Amino acid sequence: MQDPAPPAPETEQPMIEGPRPRTPIFNLPPVLTASLGLLIAIYLVQSILFSSDMLDWFFFTFGFVPGRYVVPLSQQGWEWLWTPITYSLLHANIEHIVFNGLWLMAFGAPVARRIGLRRFIVFWILSAIASAALNAAINWGAMSLMIGASGVVSALMGAACRFAFPPETLGRRGREAHLNPRLSVVAALRSRTVFIFILFWFLTNILIAFGIPLVGDGSQEVAWDAHVGGFLFGFFLFPLFDRPLLVDETAED
């Protein structure tokens, strides 16, 4: 009686994969895309349609001037009320808006994904006010003009320091940055990555404060104090904007 033939070895069939979804080059949250679009639209309008005199009026009417707050309100218009916010939507030249736009995409994206549209808008408004407040405090009574979104960008950097940097301990890796646990202030400062970033950020602004430019020729003043005001706002007050649904996963402050 013959032994039964051994079973034929099983062979692995190649997996047939469908077309892979394309990853967009700029995968930005809608609120951030809209913010960038607004900044660009305002810049194009002022650059193409405004004369030199009209541009001066536009910057003075919507830019931030600390000297407004030493002039009696009865002797001026209502610009003091809206300019602590509207200045953050204006830019002086193409280099200014490109520089701020790139940093806005880098740090605004994780913050916007984490806190959502409404909180992001409120964060923008309040961080712009905080940046303008420190600028006014340090330059009290000055008739200098401040424009640009760099104060808000600095606030987004400070907020990102509380959750967006790669974790240095074992745990769930590979998840998107906006899903990381929120660090307490102490834990953030103990993180080597966060600490080095903050140290480098403040050293950069100290150099700017002493008139040492890192970008450009230094002919234009940079509102380093607004940067500091925005960063401190974002770093310390970010928990007020964090989504309640994520609080359960976060570290206690």
C-alpha cells in the first residue's frame, strides 16, 4: 500500500493593492487655510490697488500704535479699539508675509487641529492683543507702527511647546502631533527638545532686541517684544483653549 502523497506546499499569493491615496503637499486645517488666504488677499489688495498715501492711511488706521493710549480718547477715533487685533492681518512686503506664512503653517497646523475652528479664532484674537499689550508696555507712548502676524505665530509656537514636540519616552508613537498628551509647564521645561527650542527662540529674540538681525539687512525694526508677549501667552495659557475631549489624556497642570 503506497503512502499518500504529501500535501502540496502552500504558496503565498501576492496581495493586490488598490491605488494609494495621494497625500496633499499642504495638508492644512481649513481654518488655517482660510487664515492664510485672508492674509494673502489683504496683502494683494494693498499692494495692487492702494497708492502710497492710501497705504499710509491703511497702515495707520489698522496698524498698532502704542502712542494711541496716551492720547485722550476724546481727541482720536476708535482705532485704539480694533488695532490691537487688525495689525496682525497686515504685512509690509512679500518677504514679511512669506516668512510669517511659513511659520504659521508649521506651528498653526497642529494647534488648529487640536483646538478646532472657534477656539483657534479666539486664540488668534487674544494672542494678538497679548502681543500688542507687551509691545505697548515696553514702548509706552511711542508713535511707532507695528504690523504683522509674528506675535500670533509666536503664540502658536508657545502653545505647540505644550504638546506638539516628539515624545521622549516610550509610548504610543506614530500618532499625529495634535493627539499627544498636553504637558504641564514643568514637564514641558524638563523636555530636552522643548527646552532647547525655547532657549534658541529666546536667544534669537534677544539678538533682535540688540539690533542683530538673523534675516535681512536689519533696516526694518522687528517687534521682538510682541514676539515675547505672544509666546508667553501661548505657552502658559494654552490649557484654556485645549479641547475638553483631550483633557482626560493630558497631564495635570
